[in-house]
Amino acid sequence: MMNQKEIFETNEMIEKENLDVRTITMGISLFDCASEDPAAFGQKIYDKICRQAENLVKVGNEIGREFGIPIINKRVSVTPIALAAGNCRREEDYIQIARMLDRAAHTVGVDFIGGYSALVSKHMTGADRMLIESIPQVLSQTELVCSSVNVASTKTGINMDAVRLLGKQVKKTAELTAQKDSIGCCKLVIFCNAPDDNPFMAGAFHGVTEGNAVISVGVSGPGVVKKALENVRGADFETLCETIKKTAFKVTRVGQLV
């Protein structure tokens, strides 16, 4: 249980040290939406996202008001589309799926939706290649969709074919969104050693080892750590380590509360 002193400390961290909940991200698996018909697949993913994330923004705002904790962003991540939509045969099919993702994000009111992704650190399938080739069109035609591609890992090396292809796609994305300061490139992440699951935009995707739906909370507390270190300036190394550990625990507890 939190005592009165800890409550005051948390309040001060929020008011004076810029502590906030940077994001609540709902990860949603799309494997049960699989269909050989791209249009049916698109409708299924739209329906599932709207069903699972229907109250995400509403509940997030209610939690923020109840506990007095700023919750800046509400987001959704989905299974990498190159895996979930592997039956698609045309680049246009992937673009249509991205539009459905964008439509779903607007419907539930989130800030971004991630998962227009491919994992190609070793080789590319036909689905992976089509998704990568569609990225410039997708990021120029949608507003809330974010894309990511993992092109390398310490274990398998670098997929240079994917690197070469993505270099062209980055340039094309910048050109197609030039009228908006090339904003499309801000919604594209190219990874090395991508984690199994990533809730952080713009490289977010729902990992294949995760459950049907998962909530992740991201807490932003660098100002809190900075203030704590200033309070022990000149202290020995052990004190420094203990201060960082205790401060990190307090910041993390805010995320657990949410």
C-alpha cells in the first residue's frame, strides 16, 4: 500500500517533473481473421479491432481523470500484416488492408495503429516483398497507420536484398508525402534485432507469441530520474545506484496502477 508520503511524491513527480503515462497500447492478434478473400480479411480485422478496442480511449481517459495521471496517447498494434495476410496475391490487396486498419483506428479513436509490418531478417516471402513494395502508397494514403520491417538480426545476419529494397521505399515514401514534410518516413521503422513483441510506435506490432489481446503501458519519467540524481549529487556510487533503483520502481508503479 502507498503511504501518504509516497502519494505526495507521486503528485510532485506529475506536477513538477513531467511524469506521465506516455501511452496505453492494445496489442491484437489477427490470426483468427485469416481468409483467402482479401476483402473478407479486411472486414474481419476491422470488426475485430473495433470490438476489442471499442472502449480503449474511453477507459484510458477515465483512468487518467480518476488517478490524476496524464495519459498522452492511446494506440493499437496488430499481428504483422505480412504474416496475417499471407494469402493476399496483389500489392493492391495490401493497400486495401492498410486502409481498413486506418479506418478502424479512426473508428475507435486511437492516435496510431501499428503492425503494417514484415519480419525478413533471413529471407523474404512473396507476401513480405509485396508488403514492403506497398509501404510508400500505404503511408501516403493513410493517416494513422505505422509500418515497420525487421531486416537483420545478430543470429541470422543482414538481409541485404531487403535493405536494398527498403532504401528505395524510404525515398519513394519521402517523395509521395513531400507536401506534408515527408511525414510518411516518420511512420516507418526499419529494425535490426526487433523484439518478439513491440508496443512502441512507430515500430509497434503484436508478437506472434502473445495472446489474443494484450495491454502495454509506457511510462515517461526522465525528468523524475534527473531530479532524483540532482538530489544526491556528489554522493557515492552505491547511493547513486540505490537512488536510480528506487526512482525507477516508483515510476514503474504508476504504470502498474494504470
